[in-house]
Amino acid sequence: MASAPRTVPAVDVVIVNWNAGHHLGDCLRSVVRADRSELRVAKIVVVDNASTDGSASRLATADIPLEVVRNARNRGFAVACNQGAARGDSELVLFLNPDTELYPDSLAVVGRVLRTPPRDRIGIFGGLMVDDHGNPQISCSRFPSLRVCFGKMTGLDRVAPALFPSHHLRPRELTGSRPVDQVIGAFFLVRRPVFDELHGFDERYFLYLEDVDFAWRARRAGWLSYYVEQARVHHTGQVSSSQLGAWRHYLLLRSRTTYAFRHWPGPRAWALTALTLTVEPAGRLAAAMVRGRWTELGPTLAVYRTFLRWFRQGGGRRSDGRLVRHESFVYGVNIHK
């Protein structure tokens, strides 16, 4: 008796773009070239957050259906990811940064892992990020804690990592595929039932930590995140966010505070806020002066003043997500929601 043909799982690929230049086209071509025998790409959705560099124009993907969603303004990463996921119905959703490129076997490797134990309670899969030379980059992170954040603020995560572990797992800490707290959002493969169960990414995060928040909520619901060492992904990194200059740190502060007030006990969240407004800016200003980077002083002070104004108006603590709407900054970048 002939065995039934094996069903290959299908995935929708969602790419959020904001002025990624040629990287977006390179990313799409890498998906087309990838071995899809173990993981079928049903659709690619590019959500463009009001790019001005023409990167979302004249896109094509050969034999894979492509849809481009154009937002009239930059709606943020979490919102755009949810938009893209809603355009498909495959059993898996792969959130892929526009500055990534898949290796030929990236999808096939993950597809095979999907069929092997202990797959049943794994809701999120990630791969090994590598640079231009194939060297390992940041691929996984720990869930943030007050100790982790304090270590990062003060540099103690480098001086005394045993007492103050870093937020990101260093490449030498990853030896083989295994469950982790969180895989980074550059290659973030999610089972659609898990994505639907958690109602997608929390749209209170404009940029940064939306993937951490999702992984934490998944863990609370009984779903693991799993790092697949053999699934290599080239990641350039910060192609879009670097265009924000100093204001990307403001967005990180905003997301970090939102995360703390959502997932930590109140006293710890308030302690983080106090450290954010005292220890951290003092350290950053002192470091800039020691290095002779005098031009960084003004933008750094402006970032923390704006953060304080946002926080005083309820930022991070309100539950409706409709926070301050006045952050329109330098470089012509509109970063409010």
C-alpha cells in the first residue's frame, strides 16, 4: 500500500519596510532562491511604512504571490506586522526584516525542525544571524529584568556578567539548537494559532521590544521559543533604525518602560523609570564627554526630556495604547503613532 504524500507546511512571509534601500529587493530575492521543499512560501506581504527612498517600488518575486501594502504614514513596526499577518491565512507566519537575506537552506532547515520533537509546544522559531563573513551575530535574548537593565545602563554587564547578565545572549553562549527566552525579530517564525491566540503584536510598541513582549506572552500561555542553530540568516542590522539618529534611543526607552509596566511588579517598573531618568542619562553624558563627543550632549538631553514628557502624560502606563502624539523629530522622521 502506497504511503500518503507528505504535506509540506505553508508560511506567509511578512516584511515591514521603511527606507531599506536595495536591501528589501535583496531580501525578496533570497526568499525566491531558497529551498522551499520543506516549507512552502504561500505569499509574501511587504508593508511599507511611508518610505521615501523608492525601496518599495517595482518589486517582483517570480513564482511567489506578492502583495505590497502602503501606509500613508509610518505606523510603527508592531502595527505593520499585524497588518501583514492579516493578509494571509497560512499555518505559519514568518516576520522577516528587510535587511536580512536567507541562505539557500534556511527555510528547509526550519521546515525539518517543525516535524521533529519537541515541536508540539514550540510556538516561535528563530535562526542564527550572521554577518557578511558568516560570523555569528546576536540571535537570541533573555527576558528583560531590572538587573539586566541596570547592568546595561552602567556597563556592569561587561564588567561583571555573572552578576549582571547581558540582555542579548552572546554567540558563545549559544551552543546548539535549544529553547531560549526569545529569538530576535529579524527572523521570527510563529505558528498562526499562537499569533491569533495572543492577538498579534502589542501595538503600543512603535519600535523595539514588540518581539520580546510577544515571546513573554507566548511563554505565559505555554508556548516556547526555539533557536535553530543550523538555520543561518544574513542580517545587516539597523539599516532603517540608524536613520533615526539619537531618537532611536528614545523609542527604546519608551518600549522598555511600556514593557516594564506591563510585565513587572509595580515597584520594579517605577525603579526602572527612576534609573532611566537619573543613572542612565548621567552615564551616557559622561561617556560622551570622556570620548570628546560634544555634539552628542544636546541630542541626548533632548531624548530624555522628551521621554520625561511622554512618561508624565501617561506613557507606558495607560492601557489603551493612545499615548502622546507630539513626537515629530529631526531628519523629517515622524515617529508618533
